[in-house]
Amino acid sequence: MATVSIPACTSALLLDIEGTTTPITFVKDILFPYIKEHLEDYLSTHWEEDECKQDVHLLKKQIEEDMKQNRACPVHTVDQTVHTDEEKAIREVVENVLWQMAADRKSTALKQFQGHMWRAAYASGRIKGEVYQDVVPSIRTWRARGLKVYIYSSGSVEAQKLLFGYSVEGDLLELFDGHFDTSIGAKVDAKSYERITERIGCQPEEITFLTDVTREAKAAEEAGINVVVVVRPGNMELTDEERAHYNLITSFSQLQLTGHA
């Protein structure tokens, strides 16, 4: 695959994580299974801690909201009063978290709880964040050429910082000028990219967004942002129409900077 030139006016690069900087398999085969396998043990160990109590409270509020919206959800609601049998309460939280994960929910309550579990796993060395080999040297080159680099992922900002802070290549957080998650809006909504543009403080045409998901690419394009689609092993297959429409790269090293010192 040939090199792709980004516009000379580009001042910032916005990067997706899963399938772009990091293999999809890391999230699917490492992060999510870790939650499922250690969920009950984690809750039992941290149940009386304030942070865990707050996480459980948020999950309870989410269940109540789901019931109001008539969404399907586990029958039991989470009850953490002094009269609650702890084991029963923990089982109910486990049931709800597993249900949300099976439904691929993106609720703040779930993402926050997962983030806290992953933080403990990263800090203990049980998990190290994976990045493709071309990612770090490419970002260092971009920064040396005066470009700013930001992350936009559906995973929480905290989860993003854990992945890059405890990566297989060490602490990479210094490589990034900022992080965005879905608190700024859905990744398939053009308004999210407009908000990011405002937050970064530059014009849409000065940003180039790298993602493997064409629905995200389309939304960014609608906001006036330049887009490059990243084709990695295991990523979703592109249609012939998508291949014809988008600039494609298989490695960050194929991104050519024109007009940058």
C-alpha cells in the first residue's frame, strides 16, 4: 500500500485506539475476559471500599434507568443497605455487569467500573497495554515535526491512560496532548468531532483522524475533518466503495507529512 499524504495545514492528529493503535484482539481477548474472570473476586476484595461502593451505586442507578426505559435487564436490582446479604448483593452486581457486557453496553457506570478493575490489573503488572510496532516511532516523528497528537476512543479516558501508561513499551502518556472519550459524544456523531475541534482550538481541516471504522470516518468527514482509514489484521473488512473513497494505510509509517518542518 502506497504512502498517504496529509494536508500541509494539518496541526493535529486524532487517533482511535482499538484496531488503530492497538490490536482488536487485545480488547477482545485480554481486557474483557479479565473482567469476566476476576469480577467476583474483585468485588469481594474491594466491597467495603468507598470507590467500589460508588461504582455499585452507579450500576444500581443504571439498572433503575433501564427499568424506567423498559429495557431488558437482570431481574434483581442491586441493593446495598446494611441488611443486604453481601454474597447475594455481589452476585447481583456480577449478573448485571455480565449482562451489560454481553449486550455491548457503553454505559458510564459499566465503563467506570471496568476502568477501576483494569487499573488494579495494570498496576499489579497482570496486564500490559499493547500497541502496534509502528505506532510509537511514528508518533515521535509527528511530534518532532510540530504536530499535536490526541486520542479519541469509546473507552474511558482513564482506561486510555492505563493502556498507554502501562504499555509493553513503557509509559507513553507523554506522547499525547489530550484524550477524548464518549463523554464528548458518540464516535459516529459528527457533532462529537465538532466539539473536539473546538476543544483542541483549531479548524476542522487542520485535524487528521485515523480510525479503522468507516462509520466514524464518515462522521468526522461530515464535521470537515480529514480522514485516513487504518487497515490492520482482524479489522472489519471494507467494501469496494469504502476502499475507493478513503485514503488507506496499513501502518502509521505510510503517513507522509508534507510542508512540516
